[in-house]
Amino acid sequence: MSALPAYINPFHGTTRSLVTNIGGSDMTISRVNSLNLEMGIHLSSKAEDAFVIAYQLSDLPSYEVWNDGRHSRRPSEQKSTFSIFNLQFDTQAHIDASSDVLLIHIPRPALITLADSNEVPPIDWIATHSRDSKHDSVLDGLHPSVLHLLSHPGAHHPLVREHLMLTLLSHVAVRYGGMTSGPASSGGLAPWQVRRAKEALGDDLGTNISLTDLARHCALSPSHFSRAFKVSTGLSPFTWLQRHRVERVKDMLRHTNIPLAEIAISCGFADQSHLGRLFARQVGTPPGSWQRAHRAG
């Protein structure tokens, strides 16, 4: 066999990725597409306390794998199926054919932290019941949002990325790690926590506060905070923030002569077009029309 090209590690900075920190470890989602590489895909990962879910975005022919130096050949996998791999050994994969895959890297400490934050017995393992690739309707539903975030890394608030990745992690932990439901409770925030979270979000119109920072304001884990905030307000933190931004825009349209493009930036929107789309979706009319109808005398 001829020498292989240089391997890439898709989990630690060599490819465009979504990253969020959970329990001191980075959960990472990367897309690896052979069209962006010169000679197939050659992946490498040093042994670590983590798992990877490989979700196929196209049909994948049989390919070669080395675990701790031991060679094997994986069977072909169909589009929209996935497999789970334990990264406890040095792992390499050599894929000669055209391929396109999402790689979801889940450190074991992230699973333990998730279970702890939900006050349920710890889990430290995820696996399917066989080595064959599987279908999963939740992964099918979430992967278009993941691809959009990967393609537009600066177009969305960090809360969107963190909420999506926590949702994915929770699904995997329950379905493939056996995580149980937490104790029944109303699950809402205390009044002081609601007030502090809203103050932090309200101060964030032009910046990018993270879910971790919001949770820290309330002395909670990110997953617990996200769930409790929605119980208390009826909205996710990001949806609440977007509505608050629109209300601030209304106030400025009603009482100032500031150009709409400047209002958009000051209220945390990417540009005037971004503001216009969201405003019309929430209010039902474009901001200019709304201003003419509601302008303060």
C-alpha cells in the first residue's frame, strides 16, 4: 500500500467546527467533505476519553480503519445513517471514495456533567446495540440546523449554537447512554434568577453573551438554566433576547430619528436587512411602515 497523505484531526482546530464547553471539555461538531480535500479523507485522532458520532451526509462506500494499530474494514454506510465510535485508542480512518460526514465529538466529562446537572445517575458511555450504522429521526431533524451554523459561523448568537448542541447531547445521552429523567418538579427559576438573567440579556443587545455566562449569573449549569428559563418565561433565552431587541427597536423608532441601519447595529442585529426580516416576522409589518404608524408626536 502506498504512503498515505497527511492525516487531519477534525476535532481540534484543523476544520471549521461548532464548539461549546460542557463540564470543562469541548463538545465539537465538524463537517468533513472529500470535495474540499485533494485525495479522499484521511482522519486521525489520538486516544482520548471521548466518543464520536459519524453522521453520513452522503452514501459512504466501505473504508479502512485502524484502532490502536489494528486494521479493519468498515462496511458501506447509507446517507442519513450514523455510527458511534469510542476514541479510547489511537484511531485512523482512510476513505478513498467521495464522502461527506458530520463528526460529533463528545467528551466523556460532558456526559457526566449533563447527568449531574439533571440530578440523575451519571452516565459515561454511549453506544448502539450493534456495529451496523443506524437511522435516527432526531439527528435527521437537527442536522440541517447544524449545517447552517457551520456555513454561517458569524451570523448567529452563541446562544443558538449552545442550545442546539445541548439538545443534541441530551438526545444522545438519553437514547444511547440510558440517561434517565430527572425528579419531577416545576423546574423554574427563582424570581431573583429571572431578574438577573433578564438583566444580563438586556445588557447584551450589541454583544454575544454565552449560555454558560448566563447560567453562571444564576449559579446553575447551562442545561439546567436553559430548561428552567423556558419554564419561567415560556421562551428560550435566545427567543427572549430577540423579542427584547425588537421592543428596543420599536422604542427607538418611536422616539428618535436615528437611521434604521444604526438602530440595527446598536440593538445587536447583523445589519439592517437582518433587523427587517426579524421585525416583520415578529410584528407583521416592516419597521419603516411600523414607524410611520406609531411615531410619537
